Amino acid sequence: MEHEMLDMESPLPGTVKFYDRHVVVCTGHHQWKPKIEADDPFIAALSRAVKSDTVPGFAKITACDAPSRGDGYDVMLFPENRKFIGLTEADIPAFIRVLQGESDAGLEWVLLEKPVWLVCGHASRDGRCGELGPAVLAALDAALAASGRRGAVELHTSSHVGQHRFAGNLICCPAGNWYGRVTPADAAEIVSVELDAKKPLARLWRGRMGMHPSEQIVLMDSM
């Protein structure tokens, strides 16, 4: 297992590689192999299809520990803020048609009515998020509870999101704000800023879905 030092010096803004959609597979557990594609044939097939030339833009695919219904996998899609229910390998072509612009392609889905926060805790991939992720997740849960808003957010452990050297890593969807160097001490401030101020917490902000690194830096300079 890779376990190196944390990067506490490099600037955070501009460290999120460009992507304009986030596909999150709800696996019901967080004990993934180092590569989530090795965990299950569905995830492997979905990953290949999502990354194909037929899908416009650039979609990021990760897993989370949210449970799924039935025998298939629920799949969350951002920024559309939808959850597709019980997908199997046979449903992947229809899901790709959704990414290509079709409204639902005959798939069952629900609108996600609350923010989804994803904390990287992929221990088999890297020890830094493996150690910090659970502590940050617990602190966010406690901060939400203390503010009386635990039910206002879906809070989940995520697989690898990128650049463990900035652990703890947090993505707040549907906007797709990324935070790095998050510690349990930051939890209450993140809850307040994300839910009340509706703007990023500048000192921990890494970037945002839909923005190129250069745009992230420009936005930070204007905050």
C-alpha cells in the first residue's frame, strides 16, 4: 500500500483534472480493491463504456458505500443530480444513451433531493485517505448532527478521487466542489459554508467539476 507524506505546501486551486460529469456507483461497501474496475464486472463494463469515444465530454467514475436496491447497482449522476436504480450490465447501453443526451432511455431513476458529499476513504489504494477519510467522515457527520441537519446531506465514503497527497479529500455534489487537506477540525466550517453560504470554503478549495485547472485558479483569485 502506498503511504507517503502529505503535501501541505503546494497550492490547492487548480489540482482537479477537468471532468464535466461524475458517475458514482453505489456498492454498499467501502472495502474496494485498489482499482474499482477489478471489484465487479459491472463496474468494469460501465467504466469502459463511460470512457469510450461515444460519450461527450469527460466523465469521472468512482464508487461509494451507499446501498443499492435489488440485484443491480444504483448509479448517481452529477451534475444532473439523478440516481438510476438497479442497473445491470444489460442496462449499460441505455445509460450511455442518457450520457449522450437521451432523457432516461427507459431506465428507472429518481431525483436526488439533497446534497451528496463524498469523502475518499479508499484504504487499499492509499493509506493517507484510508486513515484520514474515516475521521473526516465521522467529524462531518457529527457537525451535521450538531447543527440539526444530519438528514440534509447524504454522506458517503468514496473510492479514489485523485491526489491522495492532499488528503483528506472531499467532493460536495451536485456542484462538485473539491476540498483538500480537510481535517476533522474543519468539519463545522465546511457544513456552514456549503449549506448556509452556498459558496466554497476558499482555504481548502481544490477546484470544481466542469472547470479546467486554469479556470479554477482564476475563480480562486476572484473569491
